[in-house]
Amino acid sequence: MRSTETAGAVCVMILCLGFFVGALPEAAHAADTPWRPTYDIAMRWVNFIILVAVIVKYGKEPIKDFLKLQKSEVVSEINQLEAEKDRILDEIKAVKAKEIGNRAHFQELKDRLTAQGEIRKQQIVEQARQQSAIMLEAAGRKMENRIVQAKAGLKMELLDIAIDQAMARLPVLITDGDNQRLLDDYMERLHT
């Protein structure tokens, strides 16, 4: 009860002071005396002090409540941002761990493919060796066959040349008596 009486007394005093402060400048202005600038400065300070006193008296609790509310909102926002930061850091760690796992998996795949490639390369080389051996063997047989054919052809040509030479020389060398004797030998062989 005492605080409300004190508050009422302060309000009345502030209103009276405000009235005098508001009324006195008009009276002081009419007199136009040399103390006027000093009076204006003093009144500004008095008004400022009154304003501060009213704000402190009646605005202290609402300002405190407002600042507490702002503080709690800021703290809540900071906590949300901290939680968001922690969540993002956890996601970054998960992504890094996944990246490391992916790198290991990629290296494993690379090693496996390289090993398979080496095996396939060896198979291709071995297959090429086998094919080249088969081709060399076939080429050898073809060469042998051609040599045999060439020998047979050469023998036939030599025989043709020998027959041609014999046909050219024999009519000169063989007489009718030689022919008769050859015919007789042939007939004898047939009978025996």
C-alpha cells in the first residue's frame, strides 16, 4: 500500500514539475534576459532526468521482462543453432566415413579388375601362342606340300626334257635293226 502512495506522490510531483517546466519557458521568453540560454540547458537536463526517472520507475519491470524474454529467445535460438551445427557436423562425419568406405570399395574393385585383366591378358597371350604354333605348323605342312609338288613338277619337266631329247636323238641313233631287236625282246618277255 505504501508503494502505491509513493508512486502516486511521485506522479503528482512529476506532473507539477512538467507544468512548471512547460509554463516557465513562456514566461522566461517574454522577459528576454541574459540567463535564458542557461535556463534552457538546465530545463533540458531536468526533463531528461524526469524522463529517466519515469522510465526507471515504471519501465524497469517491463524492460526487465522484455530483456529476459529476449534473452530466453536468444538462448533458445543459440541452442537450436548449436543443435543444427551438431547435426551438420554429424552428417559431415557420416559423409566422410562413407567416402572412406567408398574409396576402399573402389580400390578393391580396381584391384579385382586389374587381377582379372592380367588373367585375361595371360589367356589371350597363351591363345595367341597356340594359334601361332598351329599357323606355323600349317605353314610348314604347306611348304612341305609345295616342295613335294615342286619336286614332282621338276621331275615331270626333267622327264619331258629327257623324252624330248631322246625323241630328237633316237631317230638318228636307232636303226631299223635296233627296232627289230627291241620288238623281239618285247615279244619274248610277253611269252615267258
